[in-house]
Amino acid sequence: MECGMTEATPTFAIVGAVNHGKSSVVSTLAENDQVRISSQPGETVECQRFALHDLFVFYDTPGFQNAIEALAELAPAAQAREPLALFRDFIARHRGDAAFEAERLLFQPVIEGAGVIYVVDGSEPLLEIHAAEMEILRLTGAPRLAIINRTSADDHVADWKRRLGLHFNAVREFNAHHATFADRLELLETLAGLEQGWKPKLARAVAIFRDEWDRRLGECAEIIVELLADALTHREVADAESRMAGEKLKARFVEAVSARETRAHRAIIRLFGHSRVQAEAAGERLFDAELFSEDTWRAFGLDERQLVAAGAIGGAAAGALFDLATVGHSIGIPTAVGAGAGAVTAFVVGKRRPELKLNARWLPGGLRLGGRARSVGPYAALNFPWILLDRALGIFAYVINRAHARRDEATIHAAQMHAAMAAAGLTTARWPDAPRKKCEHIFALLRRGKMRAEERRELRELFRARLAEVSAAKLPLTSG
């Protein structure tokens, strides 16, 4: 098994006491929520390899099995010219020996050149066996980082820090169940500083990791743009002779748009490598509150004052299109009238959810040539795109603040997450005026099928900037 540090990929063996959270740390660093994690001691019984986008390789090793006995054999390494030679001899000597099988497996990547990440549980007291583990790892001479994880409220961190500082190049606290991208990045940068010879390749890997994160922000922004483009232009149509009841047509519209939102949310979740953030049934929504519920419309989106301004912008955009169609002969009157009408409508409706309208229209060549049809949509409610945006940002905020070590499946509590984002100034109602007004102008064009590639790119960059702001904040997780 080739598992040491290579020229191409920095490699680390994650070692430690049984059930101190090694696998949780691997899962979080590797962004892999499929790493086996169990409350049963000794769940990891072999060396498992996990890669982070081919930038880093981590080996999840078994916990120490007989550290005190192993130390008695390895103590001469302190005076040896080649300490790792004694570890090779130990592996060869105990091949087939069940008493030291775990030690053999965890030493293998280290003797092949891997760095050491030693994980301890700061909630547990430091024992003699842990002192033996630390000394064994010191004897390897490998660059070493100690991570203090926490699995309960009990606090023995100060004791661990004092002892770890004697055996390791660096000591860091790291909660594997609540680590954000920024936390992971800080830990990876610490690894880059452990060994001078590693620094160039590790620094490059960290830079690539940053670039990869920026790429994912851009892809996430595109997912949201696609969602808005589809939702703001969606229409459900029925031939008048189909006898479909108006309420049924409205229900079909709600179902279609809600399903489209759920697909976008799932795409965001996949983008950030989570498979356990899902509803109990595959087709169900992720938020506990439905998109078209009154609770959602009261909580999400712009406030009343902002909606009045948005109504003015939307109305002005419609009037401007009329001015353009008349080549300026209207002298700008439709623009002014449209702005006023849009503002008045927004003032009257406020944050209430407007009813879906059933429209009767002539089909120029659709379901029946020259026939009449009924339709629902596109939904012109001013707050609609902002509610979609807030909910997409909430999904994004949740998954980037959820460590991959967590094993609970989640339905996100919309109101709680929205409150956390509002407190951090990250909801759409807290955006600066300039980007909000620019978005509203583009939304008005989008609704009328007038959004060009240039405006689409601009909208994508506006969203990407907001996503970057959310990713820089550490929000509390709110799920059940």
C-alpha cells in the first residue's frame, strides 16, 4: 500500500485513541459524509484512504490497541539514527500478531512518509495510555499536529494542551461536528507550516482549495439564477375543453414551482458534498415551511418599504419597455405611470401573499389552434424572487456550516435559519440598496423575457458576491 507523502499529494495519517473522533475529523477535512463513524469503540479496523479533491490525502487509521506495550519495544528509537527503522522492524516482527494489529496498520503510512494528525477528545481526562501514544508518535520524528476534538460538555482541554505541547509541533482545537470552511482552511494552513519541505506543495494545495471554493460559489450562484429564471417565467396552461378546474390548475402551478425549488436546493447540497441533508422521502422539500405558505411569505423576502421601492422599479421597467417600443413617442409618460402604479400595488399588498390568478387567453397555435385556454402564471408577486433567494441562501448557509462528520438527517427549520441569517445581516432585506435595486431591475426584465446574457452574467456575479458574504460568516445550525 502506497500511503506516504508524495510529490503530487500531501498525505497525513490521522491517529489517536479509540473513539476520540478520528473518523469525524477525517470526514470533515475530506468533505466526505460517508466515512464510517460509530459510537462503538474500534469501528475503524483498517487503514482507509480519503482524498480532498486530489489536494490532500488522509488515512483514517485504527485507534491504538496496546500503546503502553508497544512503547516498551519502541523506546530505543529515541537514540536511533533512523527511528523509523525500528518502526519497520516492529511491523515485521508482529506480522500476524493480533495483539498489535492496530499499531501495525497505523504505523504503515507514517513509515512511508505521511505526516501525523493526532486526535484527542478534550472532554475525556488524559490517562497514562494517552501519554504512551504521544511518546510513540514523537519517536517517529514525523511532523506532527495535535487536534483537540470535543464530544461532550466535559472540559479537560487545559490538561491536554499542556501535555500535547511537549510532543507535537502544533496543537489546535477543532470541533469536527461544527467546523466551517474557514475552520478547515485554517487547519490545512497549519499543516502547511509544520515542515519546511512541505510548505510549497501544501501552500499550493491550500490555494487550489480556495480556488475550488470560489468555483463552487459561482456554480451555486448559477443554480440560483436558473431557479429564478424558471420560477419567474413558469406558466401552467390547460385547454378550455379539458374542463380542468381553476383551483386544480393553480395547485398544479404551486406543485411545479415548489418541485423546481426543491431540485435547486438539492443541487446546492450535492455541490457541497452532503448526502445526509435530505427529507425523509426523496421527493419532499427540505424546508419545514412550504414555499407558498403564509408563514413563508411573512418571514422571507423584502420588508414593506423595500417592496414599495421594488414596485416602482418593476413598474418603471415595464413602462420603459413601452417607451422603447414606441421609439420615444410616448415622452416617458408610461415609465412614470408604471412606476407609480407598481409602488401603489406594493404598498397595498405589503408582505401578504397575492392570490394566484386564473387567466383566460387565446392560443395563437398552442394546445388548439385558435382555441381558448386558461393559464396560471407567471407569478408577478414582487416578493416572490426575494423569497426564493432567501430560501436558497438559507440552504447554502446550512450546508456550508454543517460539518460532514454529522450523521443526522436534516429538515431545515426555515424560520430559525432565517432569523440567524437576519441577525448576521445576510438576508435579502439587509442587502445594500444598489445591488438590491439592480436585481429588481433584472427581475423585471426576466419576467418579460427581456433578460439578455449580459444581465444574466451580472445577476450571477451579484449572487456570487452575496454567497461569499454568507460563507465568511459562521451561523448556528438549526435543523431537526
